[in-house]
Amino acid sequence: MRARQRRRAASTLLAGAMALGLVGASAPAAVGTARADVVDVAGVDVPVLATFAVSYGGGAGDRTVGGVVHGVRRVEGATVLYLSLGLPADDSRTAVASGLFDSRQGYASGAISDITLVDRPGLTAYRPLMGEEAYSTLERDVSLEPDELAVVWVAFPELPPDVEQVDVLIGKTLTPVPAIAVEDGALTPTVDDPAPLVGEGWPEVAQQASLAQVDPQRSIRPMTAHRESTDDTTQLAETSEQVDATLAADVLFDKSSAALSPAAQQALATLAADIAARGQGEVVVVGHTDSDGSDQSNQLLSEQRAAGVVAALQPLAGGAVTFAAQGRGESEPLVSNSSPENMQLNRRVTVTYQVKDGGR
Amino acid sequence: MRSRVMTVAVAVLALAVAGCTSDDPQPSPTASRTAAATPDGQTVEGFAREMLELATTSGVDEDLGTASGPVGKGTVDVRVVAMTADETGSELVLALTGATSSGDMTDWSASRGIYTDVRGIVVSGPESAWKLKAYTIPDEEHKTPVDCTCSRFPKTTTADDPFQVRALLPPLEDGTSSVTVEIPGLDPITDVPVTWR
């Protein structure tokens, strides 16, 4: 018996799913599929990992393009995303693939450049490989037709070996398709058609010799995870290498004072615990003020506030890190000091530290 | 009614369709695109038709919480469609309706209109000390956070055609059973149940 399950009766597929309450009302609860299934389409094994729909024009009431993610595959020198795109039956007009994607700098003309693979645990995003050559299906080779699914491929940098699944962000609408399993090997059988219909075979992807020409580092982007404390005192921006914490000075200090308020203690204790757990190297604490007052007084206040924060953090942060306190006065505002709200944003203390084993 | 953004769990789909029979071939739009059906498989046309229907048919009836408020020149109604989580991350899906003529949702980016995505939305558990936001992705110079792991907000919304937006977020704390969803300018949506995968 063949290992894969065969899929038949497409006409009853949706009805069956809806009858089980799996599609329709509760379909979105199924967000986050990771396991591939394989469908026999005209004799070709077709993996189906997720379906998605994107707005062609970016607004409600615009045309909708549907699609299927068929695989994120490790090949020699790259990672290849296979997906298919088409129009629903009630759309009578052909559409061009370029309408779905923005053109990004650094890519060959006509290359599909507006798709991103996201490794959330690793805090890394992967853009398509870029260069003078297109490392993807060319947009002009893809015609979106009603009731047809045309296959496209896009090559990305090689993923680290321990990446088991990624999210896919598709097109100018940044449509997220979460939790796609990463598998090995290009899809076969291949055909000469650069954008065959699903079931006709799979397009040839870039060869290793061609992939060796590109610099994958240009396509690898460190992501930032963002958190803010529920008491509105602290905002964290974390990459795989470091944490930037921004503390609201109005919570930490009384107006024009460098003495820590009672409310500051909990916020700083939480931060110190994280530094103790995974911080390394030098922790840099920087004070900032708004533009109210003289440059000299603001500089002094910012230095005193940074020193106060260091004094509170250091005893709780363990011995694996060192501290440096700096004041920048009003010289580095986040926003224009044009309103009380903006000035409040500018009154802050930042704490930056490197982390061990960040990301994955 | 058509969802603008929908992903479907194939594992779930497989469960739903296993053992079904027969398909319904349709004329191919072009002769060159026609493929024959195999005796026990789907046709090219039948597969495409069903997948496209599945991808683009509404899945937005779920109602896990709502909020309404002013957006641009009109008002928008927000309904939480799904809030799912596992150890690697969490996902929020919202359906937007309303009579906005301009669809100006720049406040939702929490960046004074610089970005056109919903990175300003935050999610928090009742016991958590932290609110979660979408990840940001920088440009090639690694300086400007040009993208996020979240949808761009729609250019327009309509009263009768829900538009889905999503945000991929960091993991929730283990055991979080409900969350509060905060959208800039709207009242918080509380007690949104979380489905753990």
C-alpha cells in the first residue's frame, strides 16, 4: 500500500471539511500547520502544506488570489520555496503575478523578490537570494487564471540545520502563512515549463553552480522581538545577539530628579534577573532627557539617572557582566520635543546587554 | 463572502477528506493546460478548483471577541477570529469590516504613519508581565525595520466583506488560556481564548 494518503473527490473536500467543522466557521483555528500531506494529481505527487489567499489590490472588495504552499526544501546551496497561485472560479479575468509582489532593490528584473521566510525561534528572516540573475520563477512567466494553479519557486539562503519549520510572508500584503515544515530535496519530476500547473510536474530550480555566485548574507536579516511591560515602564527589543531595554524615566524618577521612585524597583528587578540569567559582557546604561531646561542641566541629570539605574541593577545582575553609565542629555531625542507626549517619550533610560545563546 | 487571508491546516484537511471519492473535471481554459485524470488521482483542473475554493472561501465566522472604533474617515469593526499558540510562537487573526472609505489605519502601526502594517497591535496574558508584539525585519543595511511578521492593513474595508489581518508573535507563557488584544485607538478586547497546538 502506498504510504501517502490519496486525495480524491475534490468536489466533496470542502463540504466534508465544513461538515466536520474544520473549515468555514472554525478554519482559522487551524492556523499553524506543519505537516505535509501528499495528493496524487494527474500522477504527480503534490505536497500540500497550507492554503492561503491574498488580496490582489490590498483592500476589501479587491480581487483575491488563492494559493497553496507545496514545500520549503533544502537543496544544494539554497532553500527553495514552492508555492502555486491562481484565481478563484468566479474571477473571469487573467491577472499578472507582478501585481502581488513589490519590486525590491538588488534583484534581477522580473524576479520574485517579495517573499520572506521567517525563523521565529532563531530570530532570523530570509529574503530571496539576490543578484544579477533571477533565483526564482520570473513574474512574466506566471499567468494567474481562474481555476488554475501555476507553480512558482523562489530560492533563499541555506537554512541552519536545526531549523525545522518556518513562516512564510507572501507579497506586498505581507500575508503570513505560519509553521511550514522544512524538508529535504527538490520536488520531482521536473518539466521544462518555468511555471507549470500543479500536477504537470515541477519547475527546474537554480543549479548549484549558479547559486554559488550569490552572497547569501545579503539575504539574511536579524529579526527583532518586541515586548513591553504590562505596567508600561519597559520596552524590550531583542535580537539574537542583544537586548535593548527602554525604561520610561517618568516611572523611574520624579520630575527633574535622579532618585529612583518606588515603582522603579520592580521594573529594574525584572531586568536585572534577565541580565543575570543570560547577559554577558558590558551592560551599557544611557540616560536621556527632553529639551526642557539647559543643555548643561540635562546632561548632568541624564548622567545621574544612568548612574542611579546602574546602582540598582548591579547588585542583582550577577558577576558575569560589567556596567557602564552614560548621559546623553537632550542630544538624542527619539521624536521631536514638540508636545508633552513626545517629550515624555524622550525622557528615558536605555539598558543594552549582550545575551548568551540568543535566538535559537 | 470571501476571506482575504486564510491558511488551512492540511493535517486537518487530510482528516476531512480521507476516503472521499471521485472528482468533477471541468473544461480546461486552454488546451495546452489540460491534463488527464489518473484513475485514482485528481485532475489538474479539479485539484486547482478545490484548492482555490478552499483558500478563498470564507473562514471568518469565528467570534472570539470584538471591538469597534474610528479609523480614517469611518469606523471599523474588529473581530478576533483566531488566537493560537505553541512553544515557538503565537498567531493572531483578525477580521475587519466597516465603512471606511480611506482605510487610513496608520495609527495601528504605532509609528505615526511610517509603516503600513499592524505592528502596533499587542497581545498579553492575564498573568504575564509582558505584552507581545510582532517581530520586525530590517532592510539590507540592518538599520530600518521595514517589515514585520504581520499583515499590512487594508487600503479599504467594507461593511460586508471581512478582511483578515494576521500577526505572528513571540510565544505566550505556558498555560495561558486567554489573552487581551490591544489595538491602538480601540478598547482592549479581553478574555480571548487561546488554542494551543
